[in-house]
Amino acid sequence: MPNEVRVKIVSHADIVAARQEARALAIEAGFSLCDSTLITTAISEMSRNVLEYAQTGEVTISLLRNGTKSGVKIVVQDCGPGIADIGQVMQDGYSSRKGMGIGLPGTKRLMDEFEIRSKLGNGTTVTMKKWNWNQ
Ligand SMILES: Nc1ncnc2c1ncn2[C@@H]1O[C@H](COP(=O)(O)OP(=O)(O)O)[C@@H](O)[C@H]1O
Ligand SMILES: [Mg+2]
């Protein structure tokens, strides 16, 4: 199995595909079924944002190794409208539409590392990592 997989996000079916790829890599990294589900939930939330706010984007999932520890890195990138105020969208309950507004802050809590970079008119990139601590 390759150590890095890319999935273009243009429809809901692509989210399903990205989740499947992530689950396979998470299991390869030794994550429990429970942690694998947290990882696929993070992918779902971030790719749903891509479909909703940017229409299209790309998810890259890679296997991480740091000495004996393994983990997964997920990068979700789009060339959509971007986000004016990152502090605002990272607050629980903020949604510019009728969403629950917990996708971004909730996903941050699921992962060990979470970084969002965005510029108005220049798209958004979310980079997140989760380490397998049971090794
Ligand atoms: N990829 C993105 N491009 C542009 N805006 C985004 C993107 N992802 C999130 N946002 C903005 O951040 C807000 C909060 O996102 P989120 O926490 O997932 O909640 P929700 O999707 O329920 O609104 C969204 O309402 C939207 O305004
Ligand atoms: Mg959302």
C-alpha cells in the first residue's frame, strides 16, 4: 500500500472514497477502530466544508513515522473563497450558513495537531495530524 493517497473532492461520493482510504491507512498505522473512526470523521467534516464553501478541493492522506511512533497526516486543500477571520470560524457555533458551526473546532479537538491557513480569495488549507500513542 502506498504511503500517500490523494482524493479529489467534487462530490459526496469522493468523501466516501477519502474516508475509505483514510481508514485503510489508519489501520496500517495501528490505530484502533475507534481512533480510525475519529480520523474518518475529521476527513468528513473538512471535505464537507470543501463541497459546501469551495465546491472542489483535494484531500491528501499520508502515513507518518517518527521513530517507533506512527500516525496519519491529512491535508485538505481548496481554491475557494477563503476565510476572512480564522478566529471567528474556530469558535464553537459559528456558521456563515445554517450549519451547527462545530465542524472546524470539533475536528481540531479530534486531532493532535491542527492548522488552518486561509486568505480571502486564495482558498483554504487545513493540515492535521493524529499520532498513535498506543505503540
Ligand atoms: N473550506 C472553506 N472555505 C471557506 N469557508 C469555510 C471553509 N470551511 C469553513 N468555512 C467557514 O467556516 C464556517 C464554520 O465552519 P464549520 O465549523 O465547519 O461549521 P459549519 O460548516 O456548520 O458552518 C463556515 O460556516 C464557513 O463560513
Ligand atoms: Mg462544516
